[in-house]
Amino acid sequence: MTEADLDGLPPVAARYLRAMGVVGRPRTWELRVHFVGRFRRGPDQAWMPLDAWQYNSAVDVARLFQMRLMFARVVPMWGWDTYRGGRGRMRGKVLNLCPSPMALGRSSTRANW
């Protein structure tokens, strides 16, 4: 990355990238991250513990997101949100047994990008 690569970015974004030390380093084309947090299905719902993994690629534009929730702190629930080949898909499973398609096609594709 060069200073010229930061030209045209909002000042706060350019300042952040400089602070992160990207200038002078090779461009990053993919990201893999694991994080732990909490998730809730709505503002009036209880928080659930969450383990999540995400992979993003700028080479073949893709985003793969997987999360594991503990519903009622007892029942494991898995969720996947993927965007590949220009299409988005969301799905989930309770106890890794009961599939629950959440969204497919155009609306899911728009939500991912």
C-alpha cells in the first residue's frame, strides 16, 4: 500500500489505515477472523453467547460467515451466511439437525453487499 492508494478515501479512513501501519506493506486480499461475543434476534430478545468465524476474499469476491449460538444457553444453533459467485445465502440449524433456510436469492444477495 502506498500513500497514493489512500488518496480519495474519507480522511478518517485514511488516518485509521495509516495508524494500522498499512503504508509500505503488501496489499491484503483476504481476511480470516474468529471472534467471541453475543447475539440477539431483536431489541427485546435475550443475548446469546456467540462464536463466529469469517472469511472475506477480494480476489474471487466472497464472504463466508459461520456462527454458533447457545439458544437459552443450552441448545446449540448454527448459522451460515455466504456470498459467492454473485449470490447470497443464509441458513441455520438447531442441534445441527433441523435445517432452517433463512433467505435465498436476490434479497440475501443485496443484504450481503
